[in-house]
Amino acid sequence: MILVEIQENSPCFQNIVIEESNEERKVNLDLLDEAREEARIKAEALKRRVKYKYSSKMKPRPFQVTDLVMRKVYPYQLENKLSPTWIGPFRVIEALGNGAYRLETLEGGAIPRTWNATNLKFYFS
């Protein structure tokens, strides 16, 4: 109830029974742990559904050493909207695991950082 209902003697204030209100509040407090547990279970189920949906669409891209790949260009590297979104080819020189790869140019110059498989695609000549 809000302060105005108490001062103006609203029907809500006139019909309230303090003992029943206190009992209902105690019951709600007793059920609070169950409600929290139910919410935790629902959140966990949602996380599992999202993970399953993401994993079902995910296509693994295992690259082997000496494979030729193209690398994604980030938006800040684009000169204009017609610039190519993939550059390359590059050669995979090392597979580090968990989708991380070291690359080099075809002339043998090493690329300074590692690249994830999500930013790479096969180069077909």
C-alpha cells in the first residue's frame, strides 16, 4: 500500500487484516528458497538450450599446417564499403589448439599474432 491509501482511508486500507497479512508474508518468505531454486533450474536449462543451439550451428574448421587460408578484414581496416572483406592467401605454420593458428605470408614473412579459426577460411586457387 502507498502512503496516500493510508491517509485517505481507501477500501484497500479498510479491508486489510493485519494477522492474515503477516501470515501470508511468512508463507511467502518460507517459499522464497523454493522460488530461487526453481529460477536457478530454469536459468540453467536456458543456458543448456542456448549452448546446444549454438553448437549445432557451429561448423568446425580444422586447418592443417601448410594449408592456404584467407583472413577476415576488420571493419576499421576497410577503406570503403566496396573493399574486400577477406585478404590473403596466408599459410598456416602452426596449429596451437582450441582453434588458434599462426600464419605467414607466402613469401615467408610471419604474421605477428595468432588467429582464431572463426576469422579464417580456406583459400582455393
